[in-house]
Amino acid sequence: MSPHSTADLLTRRYATLGEHSPLFYREPLELVRGEGVWLTDATGRTYLDAYNNVPHVGHAHPAVADAVNRQLRTLNLHTRYLNHVVVDYAEALLETFADPLDRLFLVNSGSEANELALRVARQHTGHTGVLVSDFSYHGNTTSLAQLTTGLTVAEPLGDHVRALRIPDAAGLTDAEASVLCASALQEADQAIASLQAAGHGLSAVLFDPLFSTEGLLRPPQGYVEGLAARVRAAGGLVVADEVQSGFGRLGDVMWGHELFDLSPELVTLGKPMGNGHPVGGVVTTAELLDEFGRRNMYFNTFAGSPVSSAAAHAVLRVMDAEQLRPRARQNGEFIAARLEQLAREYPAVASVRGQGLFFGLTLVRPDGSAAPEAARALTERMREAGVLISKIGREDNVLKMRPPMVLERAEAELLLDRLAACLSALEPAA
Amino acid sequence: MSPHSTADLLTRRYATLGEHSPLFYREPLELVRGEGVWLTDATGRTYLDAYNNVPHVGHAHPAVADAVNRQLRTLNLHTRYLNHVVVDYAEALLETFADPLDRLFLVNSGSEANELALRVARQHTGHTGVLVSDFSYHGNTTSLAQLTTGLTVAEPLGDHVRALRIPDAAGLTDAEASVLCASALQEADQAIASLQAAGHGLSAVLFDPLFSTEGLLRPPQGYVEGLAARVRAAGGLVVADEVQSGFGRLGDVMWGHELFDLSPELVTLGKPMGNGHPVGGVVTTAELLDEFGRRNMYFNTFAGSPVSSAAAHAVLRVMDAEQLRPRARQNGEFIAARLEQLAREYPAVASVRGQGLFFGLTLVRPDGSAAPEAARALTERMREAGVLISKIGREDNVLKMRPPMVLERAEAELLLDRLAACLSALEPAA
């Protein structure tokens, strides 16, 4: 039991962080403890965490705590002095990337990573134009707010930004997907031409390879490659925002861009990188990193500290020791099969989304239109049933599930059983 | 001894982080361990750390490590669930601010803090213009690069930015200072008028109350207040960047803006806040925080996590338990007196700068011009003498010293003795 009431805590939070700092659920959930995929609330009740991807190797993993604790008692300092901890980590991380991605900028968050990637791209190309998806989010700074389309910001879309509707081939035949792909690439051509006509030119396309904020879209075969080819033909760079899709969550691949025949010039990292420790990165080529380094005195006080590096290195080591990527693949396949079964059983489930341990269900009304009210109700019901999930998508009708990577088969079964029960309570099975 | 050679480590660093990631000293210094104000290099040699302000309560402070370790083994999660740790910290931090500064945004770095403060100011005022000092640095994002004047960035100064020469009254009579103040405020009037004429208007003035990057300038009495009054008359907000001047380092005051008769609308925090843990903040009024929250869905994944909050709270607790602000005042007075003595003894020392535990010496040539070569040589000599310092200022001729707050009197004496010896080796005392 916590020594205060949740209502009092909420009042105190409002009086310090304000009333608009976002909280999940109709009645906010006060959490006090975590372990593996389990969370405990202030009343002692436990929840299966099927939402949080930041605690990548599990809540309160002792190996991460040990690494941070040891390093905090040894040395924590910026990178203007030499220290082997950051170099050891950089080598281990870069080993997971294919050539020519062999250099690393360390930062403190995904926002800082995307900021830096766009600075590199703008300076390299001499252009300012950016292509993004028309329902996406890449961070909370001014220039990222100017290209935010997936949540509310006061800044209007920048003059130098074009937002593309990412085509979704879920449920389409190959022939239909091919037509959709061609028309979406034509839209990209027009967007690039429009940036050029306006004098912005094109510096980069920035996208999450999983298109997760968009609702875990599945672009038609060849779309992403075609988009990248057009961007490069216009002199732009490809930036893969792997804040959500990276670090093996997709099971089959370590990095989301490996889903495609694609070598981005810049890959941005964040959320799961330090299991909650604030750390992010930009992986790029030696050419781009050196060019930027020559032109700018880039320094980031906290980034690359031995403690941040130790936390991030512990994540890679635990992933390896506990074989979390293969587990994500196996559990992901098991979960996908059961979700397909739910889609067959429940007319409200229009499609199964995602891959590995990032998955979702698209919910629709009997007339086929998006059912955000069902997604909202299911998220609340699942909480009552002891499982934490959320929702995403342009129409807010896609259940969003991305548990810590240490999810066990039995826990996956529990999640799916509860999901089936909540779907069933929402509407009887067909 | 470290298990690698420093030369090998440098090669490995170049091959991962590149050759341009900044390093101190002609021969980079490999550090392996810290405790209090002491650092140990890879050969086992110890150095008195008179440079690093980030390890505010001392290197490897056990209370910070304990707090982080305990919380990492309990829960580390974002603020969309309720948790008391962040609220406890927010209350403790906000208690150190005068009304009406009673709300807090938590972020991960000083860059994120300044980004957010400027978003708040732009949205509140409906204007984009910004005033900064003409030799300053506030962070590494795109919009902060556009107002960077104190280090090399490829981005040109933004059209919406005007850089003011901050007047320095060191060594002037009251009458001279008064004339200087009037002319500097006239420059501010012209800059504001120019922003208005160009259609940008004025959103904010952003400055470090200690003017530290500028070389620890001492503006004439009334200048900062006059500047703030002009900014407000033009509808702009005052943003105090307390990344360097905050958390009691100045001894007499907890926050640098308290040096003046001034209540900023926004105060930004970073470096020392978590003793090296990546955490920053923006302190503001309820009105500004709520207005921004209504207009924007602002969320920051890592910021305000229980671990970040526990690290930052431990810093406040240690400051209190070890009475670090009063110590900074007392040791600062002692150091200032000894520095004044050095200034009298050595013609190369033109002035003593700073306050509390952020202090410096301005070095000049016999003809009175700035002596960056002397600052460089002294920084290297001090390293050889076992003391770490650095240099700042428009002309790179100001020695920069800001040791961890736990500096003891005997350690201050050691620093000053070594400094006197190095000055003496550079030139015989007068």
C-alpha cells in the first residue's frame, strides 16, 4: 500500500505538473512496482504489461540495475575525456548494423536523435524539405513539432514539410496492392516536385519502418524501396526512425529497416535503448558523421556518459544472454496466429497488425467504419481484467500491444485469453 | 591500470564516434574513476576536478547511486501512469522558486529544456523573434543552433534572432558603468525594433544569468532588469537559462536570476540537476504551463520517470544534508579573495570573474589584449599539475573553474596554490 491516496496524489500532480500532462485511463492508474512483464498498483493488484516497450528487457531487470549502480559508483562524466565504456558500447551497437552504417552519435532521447538526424541531412543536402507520413510523430522539439501529424501540436505543418499518406495493403490482393503502390509513389513524386518548386528542395524522408503511430500499416511490396529511390534521386537522405521498431522487437530482424531492401543513411534510436535510462542515438556513415563534425562543434553533455553507456550495453547483453530476439520471433508467431483466430471469430476485428512483439488489432463497427469507441472500451476493460494495452492509428481504432521482450509463452496466452474474453464481453463471438 | 592503452582506445573511439567528437587537452585524458572532487586516470594518477559542474554533489556520490539503484530495482516508467516519486521531486524543486513560478515540465537535457521554453514563449506571444547574447550557447537542436553565437555551427543565425553584446562593467567606475548600461539598453531597443519591423515580433529573451560562455561577464547594475522591462514592453517573455547558474552554485542564491531584481516567466534547468543522470526541466507559471498543455499534447517518454526523479531528488537532499549552498558561498568568498590576490600579483591576470563555485580569471598580454594562448597553456599546465580546469569567453582567454559543490577548503587551497605556481611558471610574479 502506498502511504497516500491516489486521489491526493493526483491533486498534488496537478498542482506541480499541471492537468494536461497526459495520463492513461479514465481513472489514472498508480503504479508502484515492476518486475519482468508485471506491474503492481498502489492497492497491490498486479497487471500484465502488454503496453510498455521502454522496459525492453523487462521491468527492474537486475542486470541493468547492476550495471548502472556499478558505474554510478565508479565514474559518470561527459565524453570530452576518454573512457572505454562508451567505446565498448558503440562497438557492440554498431556490430548490429550492416555497412556502411558504422558511426554513432549518442544523445539523450528519440527527440534529440531525430533533431540531429535532420540537422545532418539538411546540412549535407543544402536543402530543407522533409517528407513524413501524414499520421506520425517523431519528437517534441520545435522543428519536430513542425512535422508532427499524428498528435495535437499548436505549430502548423512547416512550409518545408510534405506529409504522405502511407498506403496500407492489408487485405488487398497483389494486383490491388500494386495499383495502390503506384498511386502512392505518384503522390510522393508530386510532394517532392512541390518541395522543389517551392525552393525547399528535399533533405530527407523520415519514417518509422513499422508505421506504428499510423496504426501499424503494411505498405505494399516495393513502396518503401520506391519511396527511398525517389528521395535519393531528388538528392535527399533516408532516415529510419527506429525508436519503436528497433532493438529486435520485430523478431525476424534487429532493425525495422531490414524489413525492406533498404540501407538508410541515418537511423535514429531511443525508447528501449537503455531500458528506461534516457539514451538515444543516431547511427550513420563515416562520411556523414565526419562532414557534420567538421562543420559543427557538436557536444551533448549527458550523452555517451559511462552510466548511459553501461545501461545501454546491459540491454544488448541481456538481449543476447536471454535470447530475446529469437523469443520475440517465436512468441510473435504464436501471438499472430491466435490474433488471426480472434479476427475470424469476432467481426469487430477487421485485421491483425504488426510483427514480433509489436502487434495490434484493427476494430470496426458492423458497417465497416473505424470503431475508436471499441478500442477505448477494450483498453479500459483489459485494465479491469489486469492487462495493460493502449490504442493507436489515424482513427484511434487499433489496439496497441508491445510488451517487454521477456514475455513468456504462458504470459502471452494470458494476454490473449483476456483479450478474447474482453472482445467477447464487447460483442458475442460470431 | 586499464586493460588497454590510451592510444588504442583513441583509435577505437575515432572508428565509432569519429574524430570530431570533442576531447579536452592536446593529449586526451583517459579517466577511469571519480570520488568527490577527485578523478583518477588510466595510469592511476589523481586530479583535482575544478572543471566539472555536472557531478554537482561530487563524483560517484553514494546517495545518488543508492537512490537510482533502489528505484531501478523498483519501477522505471513514464508519467502516463501515476507515481509519487516524480510528484515528490516536483514539490521539492518548486519550493526553491518564488511565486508565481510553481509549475514544472520535466525533460532530459538542457537542450530539451530550452527548446520547450521557446515553444511555450512563441505560442504564448504569437511571435517568433528571440534575443540572445552574442556569445552564448543554449543547446544542440536545430532551433537552438539558429541562435548559437558562442560556438561553431553550420546554421546561420536565424532571421528571427538578434544577438546583443552584453555589456561588461568589470573594472569600470559607477559612472562609466551607467553610460555603458544606457548604450547597451539602446542596442536592445534597436534589436527589438528591428525584429518588429521584420515582422517577427519578440517572443523571448534567452540568457544565462551568469553570462558564463561569454566569459562570466558582469553587466552594469540595472542592465538585466532594463532588458527584461523592454522585452516585456514588447510583449515578450524572459527565459533564464539556469543550466549553468542554477542549483546553488553561486552560493548567495539558489538560482542565478535571483542575482537581479527579476522574475523570469521561464527558467530552464539541466547539467547538475541529476548529478549526471540525464534530466532537465522548465519551471514556469501555471498560466503558461496550462496554456501550452491545452494547445499541445506534450509528452516526453523518459522525462519524469521515477529513476530520473529519484536521481534529481537525491541531489536536492544531499545539497541540504551537506549544506552545499552555504559551503559554496563560504568557499567562493575565500577563493575570490585569493584570486584577487593573484590578480594583483600577476599582470597577466586582468580580472577576477564569477561568483560562488563558478569563477575565472581573465588573461591578457602585456599590451592588454586578450591572451588565449596563456589560457590554453595554463589549462595544459594545470593538468600536468594535477588540476582540471578549462577556458571560455569570446576571446577564449578566461580560465573557467566550477568544481563539484563538495569542494573542501583544503582542496580549494590546493587548487589556488597550483594555479599560482602555474601562473608563476608562465611569467614571474610582478
